Amino acid sequence: MDKDFIQKYAPALVVGIALIFQYNLFVTPEKLEHTHREILSEISQIYITKSEFGSFKEQLANINKKVDKIYDTLINERSKDGFN
């Protein structure tokens, strides 16, 4: 590399490096970890885990079975009394 080549492209190189630092085009591992923790905390506040969903699904199935039993009992009582 000769001196003229460096002098010709040095301002463009300096502007390029300044833009990279100004707009934070490269992220540091600390910033990435901080953003990752923020995303995880937001997700944990909004969504439930798979195991919680499974237990909730089981509870709904049990409630549905109990409602079906109550419905069947009411139908049987109604048919015994002669109401159709």
C-alpha cells in the first residue's frame, strides 16, 4: 500500500467506522445478554409454560367431566319426573 492510496481512502474509512460506532451496528455480548434477559422476563409475564398448560388442560378436562355428570344427572331426574 502506498501513501497516496491511504490518503485517498482514509476519510471514507473514518466515516465508515464512525457510522458503525454511532449506530451501534455491532452489539457487545453484554448488551445482547441484557436484551435477552429483558425478552425472557417479558415472555414469562405474558405466556405460561408448557407444564402449566398441561395441568390447566387436565383441570379443564376434569371440569368438563363433572359438568357432563351433572348434566346426565339432571336429564335422568327430569326423565324420572316425566318431563321431556
